[in-house]
Amino acid sequence: MIPRIKHIEPRENFTLYIIFDDDKSVIYDVKDDIKTLPSYHNLMTEQGLFKNVQLDESRTCVFWNDEIDLPSDILYEYGTPYETPSPES
């Protein structure tokens, strides 16, 4: 089953905060992709591009333009689990 994304949010330092339909939350660091994939380099050099991340209609892929995208299964598998801090009593 392909994980579907419920929420995506670009964060500082080229990271994405993602919540999936099963409520798993992850932080995905895009810097490694930027370093290794030539087309991803534009995320760092083109002003404001990274913050314009979009979710496709199927909710199984995030993208920035026709050349730069990330499938949800990669984000799900390689993202660092993120636990929301619980409010102190």
C-alpha cells in the first residue's frame, strides 16, 4: 500500500515535515537529495522554490516543478520519525 500524505510543510534548512494518513509524522531532510541529484540543486539556488512544495492530487507525491519530485513511499521510509511534544501538566 502506498502511503498517502495528509499534510506537508516546508521547514528551515531544507527539511519537510510530513503527516501521513496513518498519522505517522516524519521530518525528511532534502539536503542529501540536493547534493546527489543535479536537478534538485535548484531547490537551493532558486529563491523561494523550496517553500513552494506541492502535493499531487493522489497525495502520493510531493513536487516543486516538472523535474523535482519525491514519492510518498520514500518520504515514509526514509523520513526521521517525529514525535510532537506533549504539553507539560
